[in-house]
Amino acid sequence: MADTQGLQLLQKKRSTDRSDEGGLFFAFSVFAVILVALAYGGLWWSSDQLISNISNIDTELSAIESARDKVKEKRLLATYNQLDQADGILRSHIYMSRAMTRVQALVQARVQVISLNVDYSKKIISIKGIADNFTTVSKQISSLYLEPSFENVVLQRVASQPNGRVDFDIVIEFAPNKLLLDTVNNNIQAK
């Protein structure tokens, strides 16, 4: 470099030797290709293993399916359904017996009950009966209204017979939780 009165001048000739940069780019390119090839090989091996595992599991499932006793399974399913129905009947038995006890206690002396049906799923009690006269039917409805666990009492049909007696149909909507709660309260008070 030449020094002219305190100034330094740069070289006039630049070096154009870039052979080192090309070698470095080539090395990175080869490394990237090898890395991609290894990743591809790893994925191919992994997918091959997964396909093999799926094939083995499918074979095991086929063996299990062929070993099943379908007749026995049908019988077990039928038994399960019957037990489920029996469970519902046993659970509702407490409410039904309590509701029938309540109705029996509230039936007027001059009322003859022809039929009494309890439908727990709809939470209704249907009563068909015969009374001496309309006043007795009215008293019967009033006594049913006094029961706190009966939410609604509906006189569906009333008809006079030629002999002076009266046919009637009553539907009672009940609250199962009130029936059971009242039973618990009575047991607590008895102690």
C-alpha cells in the first residue's frame, strides 16, 4: 500500500479467489442431501414398522373375533337387559307401594275402587271407581287434594248409573320425591 502525504490508498487489484466459498457451499449441500436422505430412510423404516404392527394387530383381532361365542353373548345381553328392567321395577317399588298406601288411606268409605293403576314412568295413578252419589265423588277428590305428595288430581270422567250410583275416573299426578321424603320424616318422628 502506498502512503501519499498521510493518506493510505487501497490496493488497486482485488483478489478474485473464491474457491474456499464454493467448497464450503458444496459441503453444506452434501450435508443437507445426506440429512434429507437419512430423514427419508427413517420415515420409510418407521412407516414399514407401523404397517407391520397394524397387520399383526389385525390378525389378532381376527383371531379374537373368530373365538367369540356369539350365542353366549346374546344370552348375556338379554340377561343384562332383564336385570336393567328389574332394577327399574325394584327402584320404583318403594314409590308405588307408598302411593298405593296413601290412596288406600284416602279412599272414602262409600267409594268402591274398580281398578287402580300406577304408572311410575309418567308419575300418575289412575283410579276407576263407583260412588254412592256425586257428593261422595266430590269428597273423594277433596281428600286426594289434601295429600301433599299428590301434585294434581283430575276428574276425567263421571257418569250416573240407572241405579243412582256414580261411575268416575280420577288421574292423580304424584311427586316421587315427596312420597319418599314424607316416609323418611315419619320414620324420624317415630324415633
